[in-house]
Amino acid sequence: MALRSGPPLAPRIGRGLLLALFSALFVLYVAGPVGWLVSSSLQTEAQITAVPPNWLPPDPTFANFEAIFTAADREVTYETRRQGDPATGGFLPSGAANLLPSLWNSLTVGLWVAVLNLLLSLTAAYAIAVIDFRGRRSVLYTVLATRVIPDIALVVPLFLVVRNLGLINSLGALVVTYLAVTVPFTIFILISYFEGIPRDLYRAARIDGCGHWGALRHVYLPLSLPALVASLTFAFLTSWNEFVFALVLTQNVAAQTLPIVISGFIMDFTTSFSFVNAAGVIAIVPPVLMAIVFQRYIVSGLTAGAVKG
Amino acid sequence: MATIRCDALTKRYGAVTAVDALDLTIAHGEFMVLLGPSGCGKTTTLNMIAGLEEISDGRLLFDEADVTWQPPHKREVAMVFQSYALYPNKTVFENIAFPLRLRGVPREQIDRAVRQAADQLEIAHLLERRPHQLSGGQRQRVALGRAIVRKPSVFLMDEPLSNLDATLRLSMRSLIKRLHHGLGATFVYVTHDQAEAMTLADRIAVMRGGLIQQLDTPDGIYARPANLFVASFLGSPQINLVEGAVEDGGVFARGAFRLPLPAGLGAPGRQVILGLRPEDVGPPGEGLATLHARVELVSPLGSETHLEVRATGEVPLTLRVPKEWRAREGDLIEVGVAPERLHLFDRASEARIA
């Protein structure tokens, strides 16, 4: 049998072990909190607070989730909330009924932001990347410069603008605000992607009979699918996770999003961690689904064979 | 039907003038080659004709209709690129069909036109493949198919053969020539390859620095280059150039190197550059000037032989001689030169002295 070339066997095994060890540590670091979130959502309040902790639910219960989905039917007052539910330890937060409506608010805002963000950024990125017009670099830098300012510095001015427009506590206000955050980044991402698409393809499309819309549709859209999917995901997640603007611009169940409502659970007189964690699990479901659906589109090599090479 | 007229066509990039007030009329059905080194403005000119490059100044007319400001998709031109520029997400069939689909041609008609073009280009068996599954030559055939399927009246080609290997380049060259004969369309072809230019063109425009140096038939350009640049750009091996002066009695002289000039060529005392094509030599004979030379290097090519020699006065020359000449390195040879085959250029202006 021929000996394999390469470094001697012992160091090779050692290196493999080391890599495995660090990979495991990294996975633990990233997935640990999520694992604990899921595990604790299936435990009762008493099991969660037990010392030593139960890493796995000793007696899995869906009572926390049941509490979430039935919260709207119960009137939670100081007197009533101690009753019932062994899983939540009887501590149902006063805003519990807002959880499901806020989930819909988050979904609505997230989807609008994802779609509008893509439409706006796509056309802007095409114009900046492809059409040769005076001052296109300045346009790009101006757009990007808006992102240098920290969000927190914009909260008060934005609040005033939104209030004067009469849009406080509306989903529309959140959509518009989030677009201001996502569009510049998306434009930037798409421009670099578009600039990687061979210019001759654009020229060929123009010669073959495409105007700018045609070139966008027939060349840039199909060839930048991975970037489009990434943009869609990025915008949705940004909107889904956003906290500061939502806190300031929304006031009640009509427009409050999931992060606001869930954070509200912790500020109650007593906190039901099992309930909060179950809500947390529900909050990560849509992004995880999205990642699963879209990951197969995020593939490279779509432009192979376009031009010489 | 398309006559293309460039009327003082100019392209500026900031302070740089890429194409400088170019005047050029390309007749209907003509095969015009824009020839020149890289950066000479030939591709910019082509792109302006295509509409891919905005025209800074001047006018562009198709059949006397002003198209200077028309976008490319309104100009009804077809183009083939050096990089092929096939749509990677479409099959070969869809690549060729694409221009017709955009024009809303009925399905059956598209099908017929694509298959006809594919047959003509011998790529009918590749129609369901995608570009990345094709070789370079096949890709360029698909690109040609996409161009001819529209039956355009103007064909623009931007160095279409530069990415192909030498053998393929020859067969594609004759394919393009046949296409031109078959289609009867106006062709504008950009290349830096003199052999492509000579074999394909009805007329060649030799360009340098955004200006046309000479516009003539291939034979005309080769036989009567307008200046030193054109003379040295065309011809392989390159034309021999010898600096010297015209002496009394119509003789070119550089030290001991002397050649009689045709009557009336160059006033005595004028500083000139003499041009002698490597192949314009033969056995000594009557009416010919004789050159004495020592052979330094023999390069047999099979069909012919290239000799590097030192002529009288230590003037280095390259000669192209029939393979029957059995010269060896170190031999002293005599060759005959016909005075009317000599080219003479002014040393200061580099222009041809007629």
C-alpha cells in the first residue's frame, strides 16, 4: 500500500483533535443559550430555578405554550394571576395577552420591510452600479453616510417627526423607520454584487433589445439571486429584532412588536422565566423557518460560463 | 439596409480624448475592420456605434437618420463580444431566442429561426446545454447565433476571435466571412490582429490615438501605407526600416548602404526612412538593385524561410525568401530589390513620400 504523502500521522491526528475541540467549544458557545431557551421553555418555573439546573427537561411540559395561546382568554389582574398554571408558577405577566397580536405585528412589519427594502434597494443599486450618471459615487457615499450615525442618536428626532406626522403607534411608522436602516446597507451589498456581474452581459442585453428594466429583469435579477435572498433575510431579521425604535414609536397592542412585549414581561412585579422563555422560542421560529427555506438559494457559482474563464 | 456615417464622432473621458472627431462612412453590406493597437479608440468607436457608449460630440447616422441619442435597443444592431457574453442562466436555445422573445415574435417562428441559425452554425446538438458546458469555440458560435437570428442590418464584432486558440480562430474566421457573404449585412469588426483584418475586410481603418491613420482596402494599405505607423503595424515579419537621406541622382543612402529610388521620389538632401517589406526581395536580375548581405540567422518555416541578415553598411534586415533558398548562417548572399517596391517616409512627419 502506498504511503500517503503529507505530514506525519501523529501531528495530523493531534491537529484534527484540536480542530474538533475548538469547533465543539464554538458550537457550544453559539448554541448553548438557544439550547437552554428551548429546554427551559419545556420546564416548570420550579424546575428552571432548581439548583443544580436541569439541563434537559426532566418532565417536558407544554403548559407554558398553552399559557401563551390561552392568555387572551384570561383576565390578568393582581388578584387572578396567582391562580392556575403550575408551569408558569402562576405568575402570568399582565401583558401576556399582547403576545400573539405582537407576533402578528412583527410578522407584518418584517414582511413589508423585507419586500419594500428589496424593491427600493434593487432599483437604486442598479442605477448606481450600472447606469453611468454624473455624481453616482457621491450618491452612494451619501446613502452610506446616513448609516454612520448611531440609531440611538436618531431616536428623538425620529420620534418628533413620526409624532408630528400623526403616525405614532402605527405599523407604517415602523416600516418606514426600518427601511431607513436597511435600505442603505442593502444598496451597498447589491452594488458590490452587481459590479461582479460581467459588464458584457449588460451590454449584450441592451443590444438584444432590453431597456434598463429589461436588463435588470433578465440579467441582474436572475444572476444575483443569492444576494437578493440574503437582502431579504437581512431586512426581515433587522426588523424582527429591532428594539429601540419600536420602544419609542409604539405604545400599545396596535403596533407593539414582539421584542417590546416580551421585554415587558420581565418588568412585572414577578417574572415567570418559563413563560418568557416559551415566548422566546416562539420568537425564534419565524427566522429559523426563513433560514431553512432560503439557505438553498444562497449558493454561489451562478455566473459560471457567462464570459470567458 | 444600413449605411453608417460617423460625422466628427468624438468620445472624451474627462481630459482624455479617446476618439477624436472621427469621420467614417461605412457602405451598406461592407465589411469594415477597425484595426489598431489597444487603446487606439477602435472599441470605443464600435461601442458608440452600438449605443453602449455615449457620444461626446459629433453625430452618428444610420441611413442618414440621426441615431446619436438613440439607446442601443432602438438601433437594431447585433453585436458579438470578445467574452461571448452568453446568459449563464439560459440554455443555448434560450440564449439565441432571447432577442426574438423580447420582440414578441410568435413561438413557432422563434423555434424555426433558432433551429435554422443553429444548423448554420453547427450547434444544433447543443441547444439544451448551458453556456458553462460549452467550449470557447462553441460559446462563440452561440454568440454568433444570437446575433444572426435577428437578421439585423448591422453587425458589430468586438475582437470575437481573440479568446480562441489559433486553429479555431482560422475556422471561425472563414465562418464569419461566409456569414457576411450570406447575410449581406453591414459588418463593423474590431481587432488588433492584422491577419484577421487583411483576410476579412473590404476596407480597413487603421487607428491610433483616436484618429484614423489610413482608410483603404487591405491591398491598398499593405502596398501603400500612409505613414510609418501603418507600415510597421501591418506585415509579418515587420517591414524593414532604415533611416537615411536622399542623395543626388535619386539614391537612398545610409553610409555604404545605397539603393536607387524610383524616379522623382524624394528631393536630394531630405532626411527619410526607407521601408522594405521582407518579401520584396528576390534573386538579382535586370532592373533590380542588388544588395549584398551576410546571413546571421536562418529560420525555416517549412513553407518559406526567414533570414536575418546584415547588409552592406551593417544594416540589419529581415528577409522572407522561398524555402528553396538554401542559405546557411555566415553565407554571403546577393539579393535583388525592385526600386518601385520601396517605401519612403519623411523622417520628421513619418508620412509617406508618394
